[in-house]
Amino acid sequence: LREMAAEIEGKSVLPKLEDLELRLTVQEEKLFAVLLAAVMDDEIVSVRAQADRELAPYRSKMPAAQIGQLQKQYVYKKLLEEYGIPRLSLFYM
């Protein structure tokens, strides 16, 4: 992130916001991968079970792919909250 900030500060023309958001998304995905690797399996299983319980009423109304995406987002959100890690997106800043 510091590299990205230094690169932007060194330019007279600001990058397109879409390009910046894409780079932040890549960094966030890397952060999620590290977080999932560092967190104990029991904690991930617990959060996934909680997501399953909360999504249960919607399973019959939504496609499996959409439920899977919502579960993934739920797990990421809960883990980020648990460890006080901010989202890396222009939409959350």
C-alpha cells in the first residue's frame, strides 16, 4: 500500500479510480489469503457455520453460486472485523 501511495504521489496526473480500485482489490485478495492461512481452522469453521445459519432461509430462493458468494463475503467480513483489518476499497474509505 505504501508503494502504491508513493507511486501516486510521485505522478502529476492521478490514476483512474477504476485502475486504483482494481489494484486495491488485488491487494485485498492477497490479504484475505494470508488471513485465512493464519487463522485457526476452528475459528473459520465456526464463522462458516454462523454464515450457514444466517443464510439458511434464503437457500431455496437463490442459486448455489450466489449463496456461495454470500458465504465467502460473510466469512471475510467477520474475520476482518474480528482482527480490526480495514477493507481495501475506495468504497469503504
